[in-house]
Amino acid sequence: MCNLRTQNIHINQSLASLIQAYFKLTKFRLTSTVAFSSGMGYILAERGQVDWINLILFLAGGFCITVSANIINQIIERDSDKLMKRTEARPLPLGTIGLKQAIAASVIFLIAGTIILALYSTLNALILSLVSLVIYSFIYTPLKTVSPIAAFIGAFPGAFPPMIGWLAVTGQYGWEPGVLFAIQFLWQFPHFWAIAWVLDEEYKKANIKLLPTKDGRGKHTATIIMSYTICLLPIGFLPYIFGMAGITSAYIALVCGALFFLQTLYLWKECSVKAALLLMFGSFLYLPIVQIAFVLDKIY
């Protein structure tokens, strides 16, 4: 009886560990951020009352496709992930999930996401979601060890989510989804390079080349980072100009952009990991605050 109980405990622990491993494989926090951005685009595109049920189903489909892309990313990077502390505990480097199982999971999520978006979204939103997966998984990911241009390439799928959300409602490209794309596209560079600055030594172990210049953690790199935050200042007014949101959110975007710029200015002056870390956390705050401001300004 005691042996049976012990065996059941071991089975339960193994099952819990396996579930936890698959949960890590989804990169849930990153995937949720992508879903959040696409949801903001969806709500901004609605001209009347938001169809919340359809929105939830759309987010579920987008979530599945994003998970599939993240798994492909980890499959390709499974060897380099072993070389860095921040990634060595991922399921594939640890061996808690095998390569075949990871491939199967990616295919299942991709099929599920494609079916859901085909049923509860538009053709253009589905196509752009699949294009995003291809660019992120099969172009950006391998390029990370080849050239810093990977950051530029990766910024495209990284900026597609709010555009996909808009397309899921309207099915039409135009200035409005282009504005949402532009804001997120420009935001990614200071965000992405701040992370690369902080993790530069780790990235070098895996031969990942993401900082934009040979200067590395220097003035030239900091100047380039700062230039993108300057561009964000006027673009934050475009949703108001195009009638997507009110003037209040435009001022909020301006204030957040100014604070963001000051953080990059501090990085330029200090050229330190501490300054890059502050910029990284600032970038985590900028985008959701600005996007939520646009949505609330539209609704209220």
C-alpha cells in the first residue's frame, strides 16, 4: 500500500514537472505581451461596441500561433541556449522535453491557431500572422548569430501584433494600422538594444550579434538608441490626428516618450549596464501605458 502511494506521488510529480516544462516552452509572458498588443489594435479598430467573445477567440488564435513561433525559436536555438545562464534552464537545453515533442507541440499550436483565426478573424489578419511566424522563426532567429541586422528584421514581426488586431476587425490595410505598426516598430529598437546591452556578455558566449555597432556598449550605440526615442515623440500624436483616439492619450504618449528619451540620454551619458537596465524597465512600461491610454481615450 505504501509503495503504491509512493509510486502515485512520483507519477504526480513527474506529470507536474512535464506540465511546467511545456508551460515554459510557450514563453507565456512574452506570448501574453504579444496578445495584449494585438488586443489593443482590435479594440481601437472597433467602431461600435466591442464584440468581447470574438475578441477572446481572436486572442486565443493569435496566442497559439505566437506559441508555435516561440517553440520554433527555441528548437533552432537549443544549442546556443545551453551557453547562457538566462536560457540554460529552458526545457530543450535541459532535456525535459525532447526535440520531437517540441516539434509536435509547435505543429499542434500552429494548426489550432490557424483554424481559430480562419473562423474568427479575417484573411488578411491570418496571412499577416503566418508571415510574422515565418519571419520571426526562420529569418530573424538564424540571423541573430550572423549580423546585427537581425534586430531590424525582428522588429517587423514584433510590430505586427497591433496591426493584426486592426486587420482582424476591418480586414483592411491603411494609415491607421500603419500608425500602430510604426509606434511599436520604433519602440522595439531602444527596448531590444537595452536588453542586448545588459546581456552583451551572455550573448557573446552564444555568438549572438544584436548591438547595432562595433562600438558595443559605447557612445555610438547609445546615440543610435536615442535617435529612435526622438522619433517616437511626434508619432505618439498620430492616433489623435487620424481620429483613432483623443487628445488626452496624445499628451500621455508625449510625456511617456519624453521620459523614455531622458532614459536614453542617461544611457548616452553613462554608457553603463545600470543605465541600460533602467532603460530596459522603462521600455517595458512605455508601450502598455501608451496603448492603454489610446484605448481608454477611445472608449471614454
